[in-house]
Amino acid sequence: MASIEEKVEKLLKEKIESIGYDLYDVEYSKEGKNYFLRIFIDKEEGIDLEDCEKVNDEINDILDQADYIKDQYFLEVSSPGIERILKKDKHLEQNIGKEVNIKLFRKDEKGNKEYQGNLKTFNSENIELEDGIIIERKNIAQIKTVYNW
């Protein structure tokens, strides 16, 4: 059975793309007693508040009609940010050669819990950085881009 995120992504992807945006990611989570549905959008020029409002207005009725989420929730539409989390293969593909930060669930055999370097390649099993470090994907808690201020 598909998760709420997968259902929402499939439901909204075409609509969001038709108005000029990329559906970067969907996240559904409970924080304290509240539920949040976060829709992350992107476009080449970047995202501003007006973009978020436009997408929110376009998807609100679609979400209400689909009624995938039975609990009351807060809808948030935003940019994935300058240092963005890379969850999907398409995100990794877009960042080959760029600097990433990788956090592990626990220390590896070398005693490291975090790595940083340029992303060289990836497959379903591993992520490889340009300095030759290979990390098993099942051990990765989070990968995100690094913006050097």
C-alpha cells in the first residue's frame, strides 16, 4: 500500500508542473499533537512567498476532494531550501559533482558518523564520494547539499 506521501505526490505532481513548478518532495509528519503535510516545490529561479501561495491555492481543493488524510492537518508549501535534503534518486542525480553532507544512523567501522565531500556516483546499494569513500545507503540517516557561505 502506498504511503500518504506517495499518494499525495501522485495526486499533485501533474497539477504543480502544469503551473510551472517542480514537485520536489512531499512530507507528512506528526509533531507533538499536530499533523503537517509539507509540499516542497522548486523552479530554476528559486521560490518566493508568492509561489508558495499560488501553489497552495491550486492544490487545496484537490487535497480536500481526495480526502487521503483523515486527521486534521496543517498544509505548508515551501521551498526545499538552499541546503536541501536529498531523498530520491532524481535528487542525487541532480547533485553529482556537488558537495554533500552525509549523516549515518550510527558510527561506522571507522568511528565516523558523518561524511562530507563531492558526490561521485550512487546506485541502489551505495553512495560514493569523489575521495573514494563508499557508504551503504541502508546506513544513511540523511544526505543534504552543502552551501558554502
